Amino acid sequence: MAAHLKKRVYEEFSKVVQIPHEEAPTKKLRLSKPSKSAALHIDLCKATNSTDALQYLLQFARKPVEAESVEGVIRILLEHYYKTDNSVRLKIASLLGLLSKTNGFSPDCIVDDVINTLGNEKSHQVLAQLLDTLLVIGTQLPESPAVRRRLVEMACKLLSDTYFGVRNKCLQLLGCVGMVDTPLAKDIEGPSSSLGGVREVQNIISNYFADQDPRVRTAALKAMLQLHERGMKIHQIIYEQACRLLSDDYEQVRSAAVQMVWVLSQLYPESIVPIPSSNEEIRLVDDAFGKISHMVSDGSWMVRVQAAKTLGSMLQVSSHFLEQTLDKKLMSDLRRKRTAHERAKELFASGEFSSGRKWADDAPKEKLDTNTVNLIASGACGAFVHGLEDEMFEVRIAAVEALCQLARSSPSFAEKCLDFLVDMFNDEIEEVRLQSIHVLREISTHITLREDQLDTVLAVLEDSSRDIREALHELLCYTNVSTKECIQLALLELLKNLNKYPTDRNSVWKCLTFLGSRHPTLVLPLVPELLSTHPYFDTPEPDMDDPAYIAVLVLVFNAAKSCPTMPALFSDHTFRHYAYLRDSLSHLVPPLRLPGRKQVYSLDSVDSGCGSASVESAKLFLQQSLNRISTIQNLETTGAQDLLNFTIRDLQRLGELQTELAGAADFCATYLRCQLLLMKALQEKLWNMAVPLCLKQNVTATAAAQQILEETYKLEFLYSSLESRQVATIHHVRLQAKALQLILTARSGPGLDLLISSCEKFLQEIECFQRMFLTELPHLQDSFVDKLLELMPRLLSCKPVELVKILQTTLRQSGLLQLRLPEQINRATATIIEPTGESDNPLRFTSGLVVALDIDATLEHVQDPQDKVKVQVLYPDGQSHVIHPKPADFRKPGPNRHRLITQVYLSHTAWTEPSQVEVRLLLAYSSTSSSPSSANKSGWSDSIDSLPPAEAAVEGTIPFSKPVKVYIMPKPARR
């Protein structure tokens, strides 16, 4: 009791006197990551059998390993390597290879351990896996000749192993790390002969071309090809061995041998090689061409495909060898014929003379003996004929592509193979037909179609595939025909195509545009018949709404551009129709010099006349416009806004006149529009008034900030080929818009929590900008973000209200950031061809059901359209549907150009009268405030950390096509 009372008195006394308490010293804790090697060692020690050890190793393989822990883990694995059976050792050897690929780890410290392990290993499978690990190490250390020499020596030492997998890995190791003329100090025994003394890597590999196992022969060929890919010249003596392997029993060997023969034919094309069993000699490239041609008749379709593709790249072959591939019979110039002197000498030696009973029986004859020497194997004759008639469509496609490559480099060969390519238009496989059309289009500059060939070509217009028909229209655009009957036949078939498939209208009109401009002299005698004119009688005026009549006029008007005598054959209504089409279809109808009428010029004709000088002057004007904007700081607000308005107008007009600079001009105009919106939102009177007195202006400024954000997303994602500085400028404007939004939010009087979170988010935006554009910050001096970064310590410590005041002052004092003129910027555009929106007949369907609307659009400068392009349908009641087209709906007819052909299904409840729906194309985008961290590249973990809240992706869509209105009429369902 006394002790308790004494304690209470001491506590009360200490409160009054404030006696300091002696605090016990705190213990310092050191936090460290658990050791991966120690954990692995404990797990392996706990394993009681090989199954448990394998399970632990499999679990360990799924976990990432840091570069600093790799060496310790490898030591633990090597320590347990000798204590286990074959299956565990095989897994450990596999893990050694995976660990050697870890970023930041140099595997040179474990080379000796792996090589020592190889020397003691007895299992063939484990040996092969260890050699694979050495292969990984060798590829990770390309700058270490000593290590590579040791690996080559070890590979040569194990080449005598009886297991094919070990020999395969040894040859692969020699191909990847072996060096030409590498001296080997040991005598190495191969399977077929002793390789004694100092030998070369190529000689060692070539000795395994005759290995008893086909997999080893294949590996030897691939190792030699690997040496070639690494820039080492293969010796010509290997050519004979590679040719023998073309007749191997296994297709993998023959396939690799075809590639090897091709490589040698490119390295030594002009070398002379002898023909077996004769005294004749030919060029190596010709001999290789004949041997590879023979492989087009191989028993394996994969070898046939490779042989056909390889023939297309042998452009140095002689013309008579090239032409022999189109004839199954051996041509006379590829046979060795005896001269008349040799035949007379043989006749004299036999003792036979002319009896005189037969006329000219002693005359020299050109009869060919079947025993004479052939310069090309008879099986190689007609290689492309065999390829084009092959049962596998892959072989036929490869043969067509090879013909294209050879025909482009040889006009005479292009003429000879024309009949074969035209015959492929009747193939049963659509892909083969389409490829044949594309090939004929590529060689169209070398050929002129005869009437019988054109008849075969035009028969394809009956095909149900839209891709086939449009490809054929493209072919006819660039094809030359020989007679006016061909023009008449082509026009007749195209009009039939137009009647059967009305959706091909634009493609047919474009085709006739080129057909007329390329053959004006052939169209001229057909004009009276095409226009139905008569020298004495008036003929009825055709209907201008008829697409077929418009097609005929397009053909005639384009031919008249190069034929000044043709307009004299026109009737009066033809001149009126020309004026109408010149306005409505100016891209199809050229300007003409018509008698008694004023010349009509177009933007296209102006541009073509000016040429490069016009483009240069336009670039200069664009640069001067941007330089003029730099003086905006010296103007008052009204004058600055007027200058921006005038400059934006000039840039928009410049983009219309100069299509080459349309992207750059539109980009600059959009950027200046953002600056104009920002300037209007920061007007003096808005910020000097009390908040309740400027609610309307506050709403206007809020809308301007939102519009600026939308425009910056357009600038970033609607234009391609942007430089880093231009992207930084766009993000700078976006940061200004977000600062304006934060200021307007604070002026509207939100809750304290909302204001604090908004301020924190904006500070994170500044930090993200600094991380993204660290290299561009020196070019942003005296800008808005540069001033914010100087004030960053103050912004992080101040209250939200003070932060908003600092932002308002800084934003109003910041000037316009000068935009650097882009070199070449292209704007993503989309043009909807179908539907046209001109029809007054509504699409009628039963309510609750669907109706299919065909969409045909052309996309320009859109990257990855399969992931980004969407179709939006807006209904009159405000509903909006967004449809994502299938990847198969996109075609790529040319560079930076795509075609979208798809169907959109419309559905709605019953309406009382028809109404319009809007169809447009959207470009989807996904933006982050900073670039996400790269994924772990070591191959150990597939997980990627999620982005912080400030770096979350902002997703949206941008309309990039003009809307098209379509009449629809959902009818009530019948009872």
C-alpha cells in the first residue's frame, strides 16, 4: 500500500516539476529483400526425390530474378546439379540458359562452370541442353573473342557424339559463334573423315552434310547459312555438296539445300562450273537456276513453294535459261550439238560414204541426238508451267509472284509470260486470281494486251468477289490495249459490270478515266457511236442520271484532253453535259479547250503547272505566317485576336490549294485556334469581376477549356509523323487548358475536398510532363510550364486557394509558345463513298428487326485502322450506336491508304414517317499523361504493374469523316 502511494505522489510531483523521463534507445531495423539464392537452396534441400526438386524448380522459373541475384542463383543451381538425376539436371541446364538472358547480367563469369559441367556429363539430352545454354551465352557476349573461341573448341570436341541432338546443337553453336579461319588446336574426328590439324569452321560444318541423320544434315546446312547471315563469305567448293543434297530423301534437307544453292549463286554468279560427264561449262548462276527449277517438281509442296519463290530472286540468270521455264520441251539452244565437221569426221572414221542413191544424204543435218549433252536438266524444263499447274494453291501463288519479279526486270520475258498469267485469272482459288491480277498490274508497263487476252481478262468482271472486280478495274487503268475493238470490248464489259453490280460505280468510272486518257487515238473513231451522234439528224438527249451514260462521257472527255480534234464531234447537249460533270465530278472530268468556250481551270491544273516551285513558295508562306504570329506579344488583345483569325483563315485556304501541305497547314491552323480560344477565355474583364457577376462568361470559358482539350487530342492523334518537340508543344497547350479548368472550378466554389484532389491531380500532371519531355524543356524557356517548374517547391507546400491564385497569375502572364514548322505531317482522313446520302427512297424494315447498311469508305494516313476506326450511327431521337468493324473488313490498296468495306445493322422502334440517321467514322485514341514503364524483358514474369492514378489512360474518339445522312423507315410489325 505504501509503495502504491509513493508511486502516485511521484507521478503528481513529476507533472508539476516536469521531471524528464529517460527514454530507452530505439533499435534500428535494416530492411532487405529476401535472398533468392538462399530460398532456392532451402527448397532444393527440402526435396526428398526428383519429383519434388522438379516442382520447386518449376515454381522458381515463374518468379522474376534481379540481375544482382542471378550469379548467386546460378551457383546454387550448379551446387545441386551433381546431386540429382537426369530430369532435374536437364531442368537446371534449361534454367541456366534462361538466367543468362537476364538484363544487366553478364554471363562471362559462368562460362568456365558450364564448360566443366559439359566435360563430366554423360546424358545426351542434358548435353544438348547445356550446349543450348552455351549458345545463349555466346550470343550475349559477341565482343569476347576468347569466349567464342572456347565455345567453338567445345562444339568441335562434342561433334563426334552419337546422339543427333548433341551434334545438332554443336553445329548450331558453330554457326552462331564460329569465326572463319579459326584455328583449332585439337584433332577432331568427324563421322565421315578425320579432321586433323588446323581446320576452318566451314570445312568442319561441311563434313556433316553427309551425316547419317537427316536432322544433322539439316542443322549443318542451317549453320552454314547462319555464317552467311553474319557476313562471312561461304567458299565456292561447297556448291557441289549442296547440289547433291537437292536429291536428299528428306524434305527439310532439300529445303535447306535450295537456300544454300541460291546463296552461292548470289555470291559467285559469274563463276564457271563444269557440266557432269561432259567437257561443257556454264555460269554458276545459270546452273543453280536449272537445279532449283528442277525442285519446282519436288514431291514436297513446301519445297516446291520455296523453290518457286527462290527462282523469282535470281535476276542475273541468262535469258535463254529464263525462257526455258515456260516450255516443257527442251529448247534447241540448251542442247550441246555437234558441228558438221565433227559429224563428217565421225562418218569418215566409220568408213561409210554416200552411195548417191539418196538426194543429199551426205549433207550436214541438224538432227539432234538424244545422247547429246543438255545444258539444263530435262526435269527443269517448264518450271513455271509446272508451278502454275500445281495442285497446291500455295505453289501457284509462289510461282505467280516469282514470275512477277523476273518479268519486272526483263521486258522480253514479261511479254512471253503474259499468256500464262492471263490463264491464271480462271483459277479456282480467289487468292490466286487476285494475286495474278496484282502481278499483271505491276508489269503492265512492259505489255500490251491482245484482243483474245483482253477477252479472258474481262471475263473476271463476272466474279462475285468485290475485291477481284476492283483489282481488275485497277489493272485496266494501267494496261495498254492494241486496237479500238479492245476499247469497245472493255467498255461493253465494264457497262455490264456496272449494270450487274451498281456498287462498283465509282471504281468503273475511275477505270474509264484512265482508259480514255491512255488511248485517245483509239477512242476517237468510236466517238460517233459512243455518243449516238449523226451528221444530219438530231438524236435524243440521253438521261444524265444514267450511270452508264456518265461512264461513256468520262471515257470520251478524258480521251479528248489529248485529242484536240475530238470536241468537233460533240453535239450541243454533250457540251452542256460536260459543264455539268465538270462541276459535279471534277475529279473524273478534266478541263478541256472547247471551241467557242472559255477555258476552265482547276486547282489541279494550277498545281500541276506550278510544280515544285509552287510547293516551295507555299512552304515559305507557311513559315512566314508562323513568324508573323511571334509578334503577337506586342499587340493589344483585339489586334492579336484579329491576327490569329486572319492567319487561321490563310492556313486553311493554303491547305485547300496545296494538297502536299494540307496536313501541315491544317495542323498549324488547329494549334492557332487553341491559342485563340485560350486568349478569349483569359480576357481582362472576366477576371476583374466578382464571380456572381460573370456566370455567363464563366460558362463560356469552361466551354473554351473543354474545346481546347478536344483540339489537343486531335492534334496528337489525328496527325502522323510528329516530332518530339511538336508533341511537347501540344501537351503544353493541354496543360494550360487543364490549369484554366482548375481555376474555373475554384471560382465556382466547390467543396474543399474536391478542390484539394483537383490541385493534387494537377501537380501530378506537371510532374508527368517533366518526366515525358525532359529533353525538350530547354526549348520551352519562359513558357507556362517553365514558370510552374520554377515555382514547384512553393506549389507543393501552399494551400489550394493560394495555388489557384498562382496558377491564374502565371497563366495570364504566359505568352504564346512558338510552334516549330513541321517537316512532313499527314492528317488522317476518311471519305465515305457508300452510302452517298443522295437517295430519297428510305430503307424500309420491320421495327424490332434489323436492316443491313453497306459502308464503303477510303482511309488515308491511318495507322492500325483495325484497332482504331469505328462507325457511329446517330438516330433522330439522340441515340448513338458505335460499331467496331471486323479486321477482315479492311483492305490496303496502297501505301498509307486503306479501304473499309463493311455492313452496319440498323434497328429501331416504329416511326410514323421516314427520317434521317447520320453515319460517320470515328478514330479511337488512348492517351496517358506519361509513357508507361516498359515490361519486364527477362522473360520471367508476364505481369506489368498498373499505372498510377495520374497516369491512367484517357480514351476517346475523334470524328474524322463528314457525316452521311440516310433515310430509314421502321414499319410497325404486322399482326
